[in-house]
Amino acid sequence: MPIAYAQKQALLAKYHIVLWDYYESAIRPDSSNDKDIRDGHPNDIPAFLAAHPTIKTIGINGFGKYKDFGRKIARELAQIPALADVRVLRLPETSGSNKNYGWGYVENLAREWAHIFD
């Protein structure tokens, strides 16, 4: 597992993985609680996908985030014929705080996140 930031970037590039936040901008006073996000302005994900047509899968990091954002993204993309085949996957949160649910182990996360390559 890469530890240094540059190693993580190289791994993502090797497998053609793009990381992109749902929000272009927002006020988030406490980084540990997404519920505190205010004045969130979403990124234009359909425009990003249209500009990068080789992207065919979106992985949402966390079941709660999928509920909040993933379903909305999937519905939005389904309405655009050129993007209707983009998969939006619900994946377990990679945060270490999920150890209590069995997801904090790299092996469990890797098995689930491997679905982005299906």
C-alpha cells in the first residue's frame, strides 16, 4: 500500500482512476462530520463525464454518501443518453472509523472496491 502522497498519485494514474469531490465548493466547519456541510455547490459531473468519455464507472466512497449523492448522480446520468451507461457504484467508506463494521480491513475494502474494474 502506498503511503506517500506521490506514491498514491502514481497508483491512481497507473490504473486510470480519477478522484473528484462531489462539491466544487462548500462550507465545512468540522472535517469529521459531513452533516455540517453548508452552502454546497456541486461539481458538474455530467459535464466532466461528457468531456472525458472513457470514464464508465463512478465509485461513491461510503454508503451514506451514495444515499445522499450517488442516487442523484445515477438518476441524472440516466436522463442523458450519452451517459446512461456510466455505472454508479455504492462502495464502503475507506475511513478507518469503519473498523467496527468490518470494512476497516484492507482485504475487505479491496474486495469491494475491486468492483470498479468489473
